[in-house]
Amino acid sequence: MGDIHLHSSLSDGAGSAADGFAFAREVMGLDVCAYTDHDTMGFFIPPRWQRERMHDRYFDQLKRTTAANNEPGEFVTLFGYEWTKQPTKGGHINVYFDGVEGAELFDSHAEATDSYEGLWEQLREWRDSGEGDVLTIPHHPAEAMYPFDFAATDYDDDLAPLVEVYSQWGSSERPGREGNRRPIRMGHGETDSPGTYVQDALALGHRVGLLGSSDYHGPYPGHSLMHAKPHLPSLAEWRRDGVGWGHVWRVWNEQSYPGGLTAFRAPERSREAVFDALRSRSVYATTQPDRILAELSVDGTRVGEADSTVTADGERTIRFEVHGTAPVESVTIVKNGEPFHVATGTTDFDASLSTFAQSGTLTDDAPVTGPTYEDGRGGNADYYYLRAQQATRADSGYVPGGAAWLGPVWVEP
């Protein structure tokens, strides 16, 4: 389990990445962690100043910290950064490398990489040069201030095989009006623009998997604090960590949610195995602190196996299994953007342990049609993914019970 989207005082967060790595490993018991500081966004400083600081020393400083805290077999630190469009100018993308030493900073203000397509082109050239492997992950694409429009982008499924479906901002799976219980509340809230939700990306035929992270701006991976009632951080925290959004946001009600986590299916705790899990989409998203276990397969192929793709002209078998940290309220199997099957449990948070799990076997014998986006574009493969929802504690306020998102698996004719 890991938290791979965090910010330190090297950009607009509070505290150091070194303290964050220690907290992830020793307090939260995480297996994987990554700090992804902004390339062109600092705490109340001009974007170009942040860019200069990153190129001058901060990028290399983050490299050293990431390398020093990696413990093969025990704890994995990934290296990355956040390619950052300014408010109302576009979405944000995290860039992750399979190593540390050869990683390069391709920032969002450079002429060659100031667009999504330009970034992907430069990263492909970097990868083809033999320096290593790299991938990118868009996040909070449906946030109105930083929207990522899949429909208006020449999207690169190879260099962007995943989307961060959930973080402290909320879920970009689908709009609130369509039943999303975690619509984006932070910033400017969720956008009304089409093309910015994960279901839009899938409807367009893109092969993107799902993961979750916190996007917490402080030294507490796996333990976001912003959704708590407004409170002042302690004087010791201010002195130790300095001023950054991770502390400032805690002073008022930002209406964030508990952060997310990524579950990795990997054979070992090594940077190579963890990066391969990201590359193959052998991951899924779960909310903090709910380390939900989930499985989904179609005709025996699990998420992440065989490019998450099976071939079928007739009947296919879908199997799912969820083991929660609280009573499971529902498990929904989504097919081509619509509920295909809903396994209902209980809404009683105090129900017995027997309600903490759901499983089932389903059959689909409909012809493979693929999804269709509203303008007629689409894919030739059906897709299935899983959404699990746990019961909500009575005193949790606007924060719903824990959840997980796993998939998709695609079925080609």
C-alpha cells in the first residue's frame, strides 16, 4: 500500500520529504511513498521563481532525499514531480521515473513541454534514449480550476496508463449529479465541462487504470488532516515544518476528504516491481484509512494481467471479491459507464463482522459493443471496473464511508 502524491516545503507544502518518508514507513506502515513537488508552483511565490529553484537545486535535493530513503525489500521510494498548469490554464500531471539518478525535469513553462502532448513527446524521447522508463498520471481532472479535458487532448495511453481517480480533493470518477458521493469540493469544486471525468476517458476508448493518493501538502503520508474540523497546528509543527498549504488549510474548513491510497500488486518491495505494477495497471484506489482488499477478473484475467484485456465473442464470466474495514454497503460492477450489477450489503456501520465482505460471480452474454462518448467517438472493447462503498459512521459529517475503485478489465471482440 502506498501514498505517491505529496508535497513538501520544496514547493507549496509544509515540512520535508525526509520527515514524510519516515512517517510513511514508521508510523503508517506504508510500503511505497513518493513526493511530487511542483515544477512551477510554490507557496505564494511566482511560478517562474519556483521553476528556477527547481532547476537550480530543489529537483536534485528531492533526488537525494528519495534515494537516501529507499530500502529495497522493506520500503520503496519512487521519484517524481508534478507538471503544473496554472489556475484555469489546464490540468496537472504527476511524472514518475523508474529510477532516480537519470531523471530530468521537463517543466510546464518550457516552450517544448508547455502542453500535455509536448510533455509526452519529450518524455518519449528521454525514454528512447535509454535513460530509463517514465510514466505520467493526471489527477483531479474534474476540478474546475485545474480541469484536464480528455476529449480535447491527444491522450497518450502508453505514457499515461493511469488516472488518479481519488484524492483529498474528492473523486473524479463521475459527476456528483450522477451519484458520486465524493464530488470535488476543494478549490472551485467540480467542473461542469464534459470530457473531464474518468468515465469520459474510458468512454473515449482510452486504456487507463485507476489509483488513489492523498495530494497532502505536509509530512504525513497516509494520514491527511485537512478533512478534520478546523484547528491550529501545534507551535512545534509550525517551527519544524514552516508555512505551507498542509498547515494553512487546516485552519479553515476546506471541505476536503480523507486522502487516498494506492494498492499495489507486486511480487516484492522494490522500485522495479512497484514501477512495473504502475506500468501494467496492477494497482487500485482506496480511501484513507480504509485499506480495502479487492479483486476483479473477467474470464480468469485479473486487473493488470495480460494488459487487463481478454477476447470474447460470447458469454464471459466476471468475478469480484471485496474485504472491507467496515460493513460493505455495496459493490458495483460498472460496464461501459453504467451499473452492470450491484451487490447490496448493509448501511449499518455497527453490523457484524460477517458483513465486511462481498463476493460474486456474474455472467454477461451481450455482444461486445464498446463504449461511446457523446460526440460519437469511443472504443471497440467493453470495459468493467469495480466500485466498493462501505457503510458510513453516523457522526462522520459530509465524509462518506470508505471506498475502493479497481479496474478496468477490457473485453475485445
